[in-house]
Amino acid sequence: MTLSWGVALRRGADLSRQVAWIRTGRATLATMDQRPWCHYNRLVDFDEAKRVLAAFQREEVRYVLIGSMAMAAQGLIRATRDIDFFVSPDRDNIERLRRALKSVFEGDPNVDEITAEDLDGDYPAIEYTPPHGRYSLDILSRLGEAFCFEDLESEVLVIDGISIHVATPGQLYRMKKSTVRPQDRMDAQAIRERFNLEEGD
């Protein structure tokens, strides 16, 4: 497989930035230090995320937004360099996902390398970096035995006319409270305090 310099696509990517339980999978196809534009990587704001989420709505992608962007949708904003979401790994849905991403990222042919087989396989996580290189999208269907798309508790929030499928505060709290990353534990505390959650929620 040949990948252009403007994109990184990593199967079985290490997504421990969000949840520590993910297992790392196959070899990186284009590593960060191979990308001449990597120093341009910057924080992604919610306006940029909305472009992706609007495309998901248009193509009827089955997904749930998680991580820092889900916190932003719920009203808790902090800096991040990626957009994280779970998807249903069925073939029709992944085809809709590819159409959505191509519509946002100028028909990037590397989007075709995102497959249902990968997202329904042993290491169901893909990190896709668009050609502009400013941020990445972490695409998952399962996190070990802890979480899978079908079991996630989610709700639909309408923001600027976009219907966004987002993890509930309780779900975000459960995903973050038991990780080893200090930032996740800080996020869990902020979610718990903001939404008056109990320890067992």
C-alpha cells in the first residue's frame, strides 16, 4: 500500500490518549516522524469537528462521539488534537463513513483504506490523519472487553442545526475514571462535578 505524505492511517493504533485499555495492533503505515508536516499539528476546535459531524449526519453514519469533543458537545471544553468516535463496524455503515470523510477531506483516496474488516477485527481502532495534517480522527468500534459501539449510552444533541450522537455524561465518566492517564482522571472529575454524578454512575 502506498500512502501520500499528507496522510497517516494507522490500524490498531495506540489510542491510550483517551482510554488506557486499547491494545496496539499491526505496524504503523506512516509514523509521525515520517510526516514532513507533523510540526504543523495543532489543536482542533469544535467548529472543525462540526464539519465532520455534519457530514456524518448527511450520510447517516452510525457513530457515537467520545473523548474531548464529546465533552465539548456536553459543555465542557478543553484542548485536544483529535476527534474520537465509535462506529458500527458493519459494511454499509463503513461505506457511509468513507463517503462522509471524502466529502470533508477533498476526496482523499486513503479514506478507502478504512475497512469494515479492520474495524470488526482483533484490533478495531484506526487513526486517520487528513491531508492537511492539523489533527487526527480516532475511529473505534470496540475497546477491549470494556466498551463496544452497541453498548454505549448516547444521546442526540442538536448544535447549530447538526444532530450529534454523543456519549452521555455518565458514559464519558465511566470511560475516563478508570484509566491511568492523569488527564482522563481530571476529565472524569470535571464531568462528575458538572453533572452531579455519583461514584457508581
